[in-house]
Amino acid sequence: MPEDITTPPPQPPTADTPPAAPPYAYAPPYSSPYAQAASYAQPAPYPGYPQPPRRRRSAWFWVAILGGSFAVIALLLTGLVWSIVRSVNGDSEAAIDGLGGSKIGVIDIDGIILDPDKIDTQIRKFGDDSSVKAIILHINSPGGGAAASQEIYNEVVRVRHEKNKKIVASVESVGASGAYYIASGCDKIYANNASVVGSIGVIMEWTNYGDLLKWAKMKSVVIHTGTLKDAGDPTREMTPAEQAYFQSLVDNMYGQFVHDVAVGRHSSDDKIRPLATGQVWTGQQSLPLGLIDKVGGFRVALIDTARDAGIKGEPTIARPASDKKGLLATLTDDSDSLFPNPSKLLDQSPGFYFMWK
């Protein structure tokens, strides 16, 4: 008879017998394939084994980073300071004194002449620059304020005599009245055949809006002392005394204009006065009248001036630096370029002009 083989009953664990592991004790918990891949790529450190040391940056790496940062900051600060300096100076010269050899300085006089300071400064700087051997005033202007034109004329004459430097005028399209006043102070005047030259005379004008006030039923109230204190009041007609008064001022300025042109052209008042009728002539007509020295454009004036100054070959031109304003200069400017002052709309005082109209 076969033996009855039976499974012995489980015995209680003793101190020497380790407890049995529960089923599925070694089954890993579920994880995604990405987590498993990461675990394969970076195995967990074994206990008791030190981690490999992390790679440290070289000291030269940090030196390069700091040096580059300081270089960038220095460039930014340099650019900012340069921009501020150019905004403050505005008209700093493109040519530096003593560098670049012999040059011909060219200054443009365009449009109506009202502010002489900029042009005077440019003439003065070119006059002090030893590398600029001569100056050409490139003129395209109908004139402007009487006193403004006179100031530039005086600066031209001063630089010619004190610095012993040749200054030449080259008329492009228009060189009339105050612009011709300035040109007459130069050593020579060039003009194209069809250029407009002359207009020696003085004009004074303003707008009388007295009828407009009457239409609007408004009155102008003026309190003054002296019979001529309110002469030129634009709300009423002039009196005969006021007419004579203003005419005397215009006649006096006219005499100054004629005399200065005569001196500049090496002529006399009597010879210039018949030409001082306020009219203009073409460059072709003005040559036999003695109002210009040679018919020719800017290129002719440039080559002739360079040869007279002893410059051989193609002359180098030096122009004043551009006065274009950046955003910083525009925002910090206290002028009325952005927002005009409304009070200027009421500025109706009479003005005296050397201007062709």
C-alpha cells in the first residue's frame, strides 16, 4: 500500500528561521518606458560608493566672462558719452586740425538767413584749422535778416584778414540780397550762367490786420510814451511821421549795404549805387557789371581755389559735421522744434531784411 504523502503543516517561525517573503515581493512597480530609459542611463549609486566629482569650470573661463562683460559695458558708455557730446556741440567739425593733409573747407549757406551763429562758428573753426587752406561758401539763398547777413559778412572779412586765408563764394541757383552781401566779402565770386545774383536793397514789411479786428469788433489798446514808440502798430495805418521814420532807417541800412559791397568788390559807392536797385541779374549778365569774378559752377570754383592755395591734384573737401539730432538730443532740447511756442504767433513786430522776394 502506498505511503500517504502529505504536506507537513507550516511550522511557526523561530528565532533562527527568517520569515518567508510575501508573494511578488521582488516585482518592480509599474513605470513608464521613459522613466525606465532614464534609470538605465543614470543608474542609482550603490550604497557605500562615492559619487564621481562634478566637473568644475576653469578660472580663465570666469575671467573671460567678466572681461567680456566689462568690455560691452565700456562700449555702451563710450557710445552714450559720444552721443551726448555731439548733441551738445552740434557742429563739431568733421576735419581735425592738423590731420589729413591740405583740405578745402566747404560751408553751405542755404535758405533764408536768420541765425548767423552756426555759419559764423563754422567759418571760425575752418579759419583756425591749419589743415584747411581755403574756404568755399556754397550759396543758395535769397538773403535774410539785415543784421544776420551783416554778421556773417564781418566774420568772412575778419578771417580773411586775420588768418590770411582765402574765402571764395560759389553761387548755385540764388545768391541775392543778404546772400550776395555775404558773397561780396569774399576774395572771389563764382556763379553759373543762369544763377540769380544781386538784389542789393533793403525791405521792411509786416501785416496790417486792423480791418480784421474791426470785422471781429475788437479793439487794440496801447499805452505808451513817445510819439514813435508804437510806430508800426499792425492794427492801424501809419502816420506820415512814422512813414518818414521807417524810411530813414531803411535808407541808412541801404547805405551800409552799398558801402560794404563796394569795399568787398574793390569798387566805390558811386559805381555800386546804380546797380543797387533791388533787381537781380543772371550770372552771365552780372559778370560784365563787375558783380561776380567768373562764370562757373562749384567744381570750377573748387579747382581754381585749390590751385590758388597750392594744392596739387584732386583737392580734399572738408565739411562741417552734420547737425542731425538723435532721439536723446531731441527729447532734451529746450527749443521749440517739437512743440512751437504759441506766443510766437503774436510776434508781429516789423523786420528789416536784405532779401529778394
